[in-house]
Amino acid sequence: MTAWTWKLAAASGGLDPVITRSLDAAIDDALRIGEIPGAIIGVWSPEGDYVHAAGVADRCSGAAMHADFYSRIGSETKTFTVTAVLQLVDQGRIGLDDPIGDYLTGVPGGDVITVRQLAGMQSGLANYTETDAFAKAISDDPRRHHAPQDLLGWAFAEPAAFPPGQRYQYSNTNTILLGLLVEKISGQSLGDYLRDHLLAPLGMWHTSFASGAEFPDPHAQGYTQFGDDGTTVVATNWNPSFAWSAGAMISALEDLHTWVPAVATGALPSPATQQQRLRFVHDDGRVADDGYGLGIFNLAGWIGHNGSLPGYQTVAVYLPERQMTLVVLVNTDIGAPDGMEPSAVVANAVTSVVAPDHPYPVEQKPRPPRITGWKAPSPFTWPHPPTRSGI
């Protein structure tokens, strides 16, 4: 047991032993049913804490998963990027309803697309991860470095899905633009800004913004599918620059334990700005109790985000009603046999035990047509996260 693992265990108040045994069994069942190699799970609430690692970190060696492993967190990165934008809003350096064209040139419709619409996935801009150009680039060389301008070029070559503000549609292109906005206004690289203004103030020393394929030790091997036949391959050292400000960050369980309630309850933006952030909408743009806000969602009462990159998935959410934080990290993005996302399978199993009135949603989603090479899986390319209302 490493020193950090010991710290996690020692800090845990511990849930009731009966609940702990039920969680252990539910997680084992979820890994078996979902064909998931390994998972790291943390639950923290006034009733007690639960930190657990299950399964294997490496299928070849059989090495066990451990709770102190680093993980790629995919679209959880969006919560960091959008929080940085909201900080700049509070400082009066940008306005949520300013057109992005006031700050960045070359954006189709940039004279009318607002910062708010980018953060809330209502710009209408094409999702670059759903383009043929993106699929070919990843197929040709998943270890190649891509600049943000490459990603935007793939998106801007496609027509807009709808006029800005008309409705909601998840697009990673939006968050790439917000990352560039943070750099333009702050004068810092995005990684440096996040370190100085978000991570350091919260003491999140195990979280970083990856500029390339770097990956701190210890970490699990990550498994994805690649090629026409869907062969399972190790994607651990693929270059996540193709996700940049939409999904390139690395973190670990204890740091996400700090981050999730902070972002859900508004520890960093002003109360007024946090209120704007938690204005959730459905596909049609209608305001609702659940749906997508500004770089954050509400699913069945759970506020936070999920994430997926080749080989890794994350669920990191907070349930205000119970003051409960849940973090799930798994080392695969390969859909379960019934099409469900592996991270959601585990999150659903855990919440069905600790918060049965608020089970984390899991639904079967159609698999995209097989193409040559790798196609980003949901939720990295989800048109929207699943909710009870079906948005």
C-alpha cells in the first residue's frame, strides 16, 4: 500500500459494514456484467466514506487496480475550462453574452455566437470529433500531436447544425474555443492558468493539463477498440491533444473528491455566476430542472460531468440533497455488451446502493457505424448526456 493509498483509507470514516459489503458486491457484479477491467470508486457523505479499487489495471500482468492511480478524465476537463471562463467573467474581463468574435477571429458566426452559448452547448457549431477528418487523423496516428487550430479546422469545414441559441447540442468544438478564450484573456497557457487559479487554490496537486502524451505514474493501462474489426488495444500512451480543453486533463480520486463538490456548489465563481451556471436546458433549449448548464449537467439530481477518452472513462458528480460526492474511474471506454457505457454501469451500481432514490442514469445507446480506425465513443461525442427526461 502506497503512502497516498494509506491516506485515503485512513481519512475514510467508513460506511456501515452492511452497506460496504453491498457496494463491494455491486461493483464486482458491474465489472463482470460490463466486461470492465478495473475501477476506482469513491463515495463521500455525512453518513460515511467509501474508497475502493476493484479489478485489474493491466490485463496482461494481472496487476491490481489501486485507489491512488492517476487517470485520464476526458470531458470532466470541461468543468475546469468553463470554470476558468466564469472566473474571468467575475473579474469583468469578458461577458457571458459577449460574442466570441469580440475575442477570437475566424469563428463562423462568431459575431453572434456568445460565450454563454459555447459554455452551454448552444452554439450550433459542428462537433469536430464527429467529422470524417477527425476519424482519419486518429486512425492514421493516434500518437500524433494536434494543435487546437487543427481541431477547429475540422469543425469549421462542416455546416452549423442550427442557428446559435436555438437549441442544445453537445459539441467539443465549443470548449476548444473557450480554452483559446482563456489563453487570450489571461495571457497564460491554459495549463498554467488552470494550475495557478483552480488547482493550486484547492490543493489539487495530483491534477494536470496534459500538453501531450505524458501520463504520471502510477496509472492503469487503458483499453479501447481500434480498426475495422474492433480489436481491443491499449491506448494508454495515445496523445490526448485531440481533446485539448475539452478532454485532455489527468487527475486522481482524491483530487476529484475535492473538485466535484467545489464545482457543483460554486466554490470558485461568484454566487450570481454560479446561479447562471446551474441554469439547465433540454435539447430544445427549454430551461428545466435537469439537463446541461454551463460546462456541467444535472442527471437525476447528480450535478457534475462525465468523461471519456480512448481507454478511460469518468463519472464525477455531487448530490446536493445528500451532500454526497461520487467519483468513478474505469480503464476502458469499450461499451458493455448491451451498449451501456462502462463508467455509467459502475456509477449506477454504486448509487443504487447508496442513493436508491437517485440512481445514476444508464441507458443503452446505439453504437456508431464501424469506421477505419477509432471513433471517439460517447460521452466524448454524446449529443447529450442521458437524463430521466430523455434529453
